Amino acid sequence: MSTSSKRPALFSRGSWSETSRIADILRAETTGGFLLLVATVIAIAWVNSPMGDSYESLSELRVGPSALHLDLDLSTWAADGLLAIFFFVVGLELKREFVAGDLRDPRRAALPIAAAVGGMALPAVIFTVVNLDTGGDALQGWAIPTATDIAFALAVLAVIGNHLPTALRTFLLTLAVVDDLIAITIIALFYTADLQPLYLLAALVPIALFGLAVQKRVRSWWLLVPLALLAWVLVHESGVHATVAGVVLGFTVPVLRSQAAGGPDAGPGLAEHFEHRIRPLSAGVAVPVFAFFAAGVAIGGWDGVVETATDRVAIGVAVGLVVGKLVGILGTSYVVAKVTRADLDPDLSWSDVLGVSLLAGIGFTVSLLIGELAFGASSERDEHVKLAILAGSLVASLLAAVVLRARDRAYRRIEAEERVDSDADGVPDVYQREA
């Protein structure tokens, strides 16, 4: 009997082929970025329309087992649950860069890591200076502008340029992951009233079992998925942002084949396999749905804009995101490169770092979360903070688009000149690039 005849009718040759084509489309970063931006526009338009109440009702709809403390609203499921899938893929990709990519050189890895720290410290300082004499609870929001939204930033980068070097995306990815991990630590230390360390310690058990299984090259979903879900639940119950479970699980997956399988040169490990399988789910479902629920910021008409523009807390957030991230990341990178042995990737220029520094000013998920923890969900100040995050992120993305589009044109021109030179020399392009 042929292989195709064994398939149920539901999985006919035509449906398998169509599913494969859709998955290939979703693996393209431009597709994921487009879906994310569309979901963002729909959310903003819906929440500010006459039907805005229905958006709020949908976001606040609670589902899940209450006995396990998982009766969460849909917006929380999107930010804590679905986004963990995205962070798992990020963990896979980042580990690959550290083990077999450009970041395996500590001097190159040090620069984006240091940039992440500087890019978080300066926005906090700017916010504090702006609100030093504001009084009340204003200073509780000092950490709001420190976080970069990795999903939005990577999506904008994917949409902006097709000719930008891969090293630029790696720099942003490393910076944003370190940024998120520090932000999650800040939440645990300063904004978590009920941290449960025992749950956090318990989460190490399924994480360790998951890591042991993948090191043994186990691919069985019926074993790995329950372990991953248990790890996520325990991290969530600990009070720490549950997406950290996705990053940690991603880091446990081997990038290279073991010596028993023929050594590192024998081929890639499970990380590439998992990334290939899960990326369509991440880019096509998890990130767009997250964006839909995260971006629903009610502007409140002209009066809301005026009130936000005169609120020192909102000013501190917006300036921190746009100016603080830019100066903190670019300045720290430049100083560290000059006074230490850390190197900027030779494929990048400081103009590229300028664009990434602006792009890092996009703050959504963690910034919105810290705003709610600092001032209370749905409070007047929290609404001002949400609008300030939206405005600051929009300005940062527009400025980044101008810089990075210019860099994209420059790289495209260089590629065209190389093709002309290679044609004139009679040397194929691939050999010209390798030379």
C-alpha cells in the first residue's frame, strides 16, 4: 500500500501540500511582521470606535480552570501564554547564535548585552528626573520606559528592510532578550507583591526533564509538550512573567548534533528542527493575537491627548522610550567598544546601531504591564501611561524606519555594485561574496 493511501481523507496529498505552502509563507519574517501590524491597526481602530466596549469585553473575557488559578482573561492568555511560544522560538534562535553563530565570540556578544543594560538604565533616570518633584505615586513608574517589546521591534525590522545584514537582527534580538529578562527581574523584585519562590524552584524540575529529553534527541510531542506546559504553569504561579519559561526551555535545546551522532560537523541539532516546526505557529498565530490584545489603547479623543500631554508621568515615559533608549543603547555601545575589547560586528556600522537604538524605543507588553502594576489597571494615570507608550513607540518606530530604510537602500546599492563587479570579472556572485 502506498504512503499516500494510508493517509486519512482529511490529510490528502492536496491538503498536505497546501498546509506546507502556508507554513512556508508564515516562516517569512515579512509575513509575520505584516500580520502583527495589521492586528495592531485593527485593535486600535476597534477600541476607539463606537464599538470599543465590545473590544474591552472580549479582552476581559475569562477562560481557564479556576482550580489551578488559570481563569485568566484573554489579554493575559495572549501576553503570558501565546507569547511564551514566541519566546521559545527566540530562545532557540538566540542559543544558535551563541553556540554556532556570530555571538559565539564573547567580544561581539558583550556589546549588545551591555547596550541592553545602558538602554534600560538611562530611560529610568530620565523618567525619575522628569518626575522628581511631581509628588504622589509618580515615581513608582520609573521602570515603565525601560522595556523593549521584542515582538514589535523584530516585526518592524522585518517589514522595513530586505537588504539589512543578518548581524543587525542578531544585535537587536540579543539586546531585546536581555532587556526582557532584566525587565522581568525588575517586576519580580519591585512590582511583585506575592512572589512564590517554591513554585519557581518547582518549575526547575519539568525544565530539567525537558532539557534531558531534548539532549537525548527526543522529539515526541506527547512528552515534550506536557513538560513545557507544566513548566509554564509553575513559572506563572510563581508570580514571575510566564514568558521567561519559553526562553529557558529554548535554551535547553541542543544546537549541534552530539559527538555520538557524528560530531558537530554532522549537521544541526534539534534547535533548527523545532524552530522550523514552531515558527509558523509563532508568527502566524501567537504574535498577531498578542498584538491584537496588547495594542488596544483607548485614546479618549482630543481631551485625552491634552491631559496625557500635560501629565509628567506620561512625558517621562514617552521621552524615556524615544530619547532614553536611543542615547542609552547607542552611547553604551560606543563607549564599551572604545574602552574594552568588545567589537561591533564587522558587517555593521554605527549608523545601523543608531537605527536599532531607535527601534528599541518600541515598548508595549512589559511596559504596559509595569504601568498597570505601578498605578493600577484602568486608573486615569494608567490610561495616560498607555497613551504615552503608544505615542513614544510610534515616534520611535517612525524615526527608526527613516534611518533603517536609508541603510537598507545603502546595502542594496552595495549589493548591486558587487553584482556588477562580479559580472565584469566573470566570477560568480557566490564566490565574489565569499572572497
